[in-house]
Amino acid sequence: MWKRISDFVLGERPQARLPERVRLAILDLQANSEVLIGWVQLCLVLFFILLYSIAPKTSAGTDFLPVPWALGAYLAFTTVRLVSAYRGSLPRWFLLVSVVIDMALLMGLIWSFHLQYEQPPAFYLKAPTLLYVFIFIALRALRFDPSYVIAAGLTGAAGWLFLLWYAAFGTNSILDLTTRDYVLYMTSNRVLIGAEIDKILTILLVTGVLAVALARAQRMLVREVTDSTVAQDLSRFVPPEIADRITTADQALQPGDGEVKEASILFSDIEGFSTISEALSPGDLMQLLNEYFAAVSGEIDRHGGVITQFEGDAMLVTFNTARSDPDHAANAVRTAIGIQRIVGARTFGPGYALRTRCGLNTGNLVSGAVGTPERLLFTVHGDEVNVAARLEQLNKDYGTYVLATEQTKNAAGEGFVFLPVGEVTLRGRAAPARVFTINI
């Protein structure tokens, strides 16, 4: 029951043990918040110093002027804390102590007013400076940690309670200072106990509301940072364009959601990869693949392609699917040419020269989600995808490394030298198709 009440009031509790990277991300956010708090406090104290400097002095002519001393002390303390925040050297105990010091300086300043103006202690109970208590409490809300708000609120309430006790009992008889007459309270140095209790209760109520709000926000922050970290990790396994499409969709994607559009497909495969795999240790093979994918993926991204799928050493690259590209056919051709130039200019892994076969096709296909509601794969479907894959394999028969269909040739436009290979009846199709290679 208590868990249900807690979840209702404070929000759903995050997981008990956070991954270290998530915990560090939250700590980094908290550290940035402390820097922000430091700057806000510095601006406030500078504003108060400016205001005090230009405002007419209204004291009773005494030599005792506590305001500049209090502002000077607060300026020095705030500067030290801001510098420490930038250095990341603010332990929790120091922050809690600093909250108490902030409030103690404020309460000490309010207490000194009766000395400055040569009035009974009850005089300071009407000081509007009490409102600064709420500024100090609100400042701690910037850190998204309710404990500091509670510390500020409790310190403020305790400080005002002490000031009330001192004004009512510290120097005179309670019968001489207290009153139940509100008008007399407002027009004299009398103490209305109920009014001061109202101030204390207001401080505690504001503190409680802020603390609950921050506790809810803190749990939400933990969940959001966790989800964001997980999303960033998973985005390394999913093309960024597809991840962005999923996260910005108005409704959650369902199996079968997709769109039909004209696009270009590039299917690539490393020549003789099985033989290379047999000759390498698993570690060297992984190094070779990582270097190869890193090199060719840059070329793919430069021309607007999206690696929709990895299959061992093979890649299915699409143009004008997840990323809009009206010049998709030409960019697919440029990518195939760029891949040939990259693999021809260097070695990979422990000194292996690689050759990559590419098949290109252009046509209407479906891009979207396939699978079950619990597990989805964003990919492309259609016979045009199969044609690109078969052209990649057909390179073996013609001794070529790039083959493209007539649709890709026509859609790519001028600027490329296409050489006819012949008419080929592709597996699964009845009519022959004209196939071209590209002069690189």
C-alpha cells in the first residue's frame, strides 16, 4: 500500500540499481545545475549590492550598518562556491552546510535591523526581507534534488521561529509585547503570534510542495536519462535516420507500417570473404570488418545512403527511404564508385586487400516495420531489393564489381559512363533485363 501511495504522490520509482554510465550522466547534470545556481546567486547578490548602493539610507543614524557586511560575506561565499562548482569539488555535506549558511546570513541580517534602526526586536518581524527566504528555497530547486530544498526550508522556518522567540521572550515580558489586535500589530512594535506562525507554516508549505514536485521531477529525470542513454546506445545498432523516424512518430510503429516510394538499392559483398575468414583469427577478422565498414560507411553517408541491414560482410544500403533524396539513383551510383576507389586504395586488418561487389537497382519498394508488436525490424521489401542482391552475385559471372539495372541507369542521368553487359534473365523473373557496368 505504501508503495502505491508513494508512486501516486512522487511518481513511479525508477529501477533500484542504475547503470554506472546513467549514474554519471545524472551526476553531470547535477553538477551543471550547481553551476547555474552559483551564477544566479552571484547575479542576485550583485543586484542587491547595486540596489543598496543607489538607494537612500533610512537607518536611524547609527554607526551600525550590517547590510554591506552581510552582502560582502555572501558575495565572498558565493564566489568561492561558484569556483568550486566549476572545479567539481562540491561534496554533498558542503552543499548542505552552504544552504544553512545562506539562510543563516539572511536571518542574521534580518535580526540586525532592530539594532540598526534602534527599535525593539519585534521591529524586524515586519521586514519584507523575509520574502528572500523563498528565493533561497526556490534556488535549490534548480538542482532537482528535494533534500536541498528541504534543508533550506527547514533552516528558514527554524530561523524565523528563533527570531519570533527572541522578539517575544528574549528581552521583555510576553504580556508587554504580544497582542491579538491585528491593527495594533501592524502599527506598533507588538508581536502577533498567529501572524508569525502563519509565516512559518507558509515557509514549510512552500518547501513541502517544492520538495514533492522535485521528487517527482527527480524520478522522471532518472527515467528520462536512463531512456536517453539506452536510446543512444541502441542508436548505434540502428541507422540514425530510422531511429529519428521511430522517436518522432506521432504514434508507435506497428508491424506493417510503411510507405511505398521509388528508391534505389545498393547491395554489396566482399569478394572471397569466406576464404579470408578461414585464414584469420576471430580477433583479426573483427578488426578487418570494423576497418572496412568504417571506411565504406563514411562514403555511404556522404551520398545520403542509409545502411538498412548488415548480413555478415554484406550490406543493404537504401537511398530515398528513411532519408529523403530526389537524386537517389545518382547518389547510389556515386556510392558504388566511391566504395571501389576506397577498397582499391588501401588494405584492411592485417594487410588484406579487399574487393567489393555491388549491385544497383531502382524502383518502387516498401520501407517500413516488419515483425511482431514486441519485436520490430525496420527494413525494405519488394522484388527490386531482390534484383539488387542478384546483380551483386552476377558480378562473379562477368568479372565486374558494379552492375546496375537499366532503371538505375536512366534515373541516374548524365555524368556516368555506363557500359552494357547484356540482357540477363534474373532468377525469379521471366523477362530478361538489360544490365550495365560502370566505368570507374
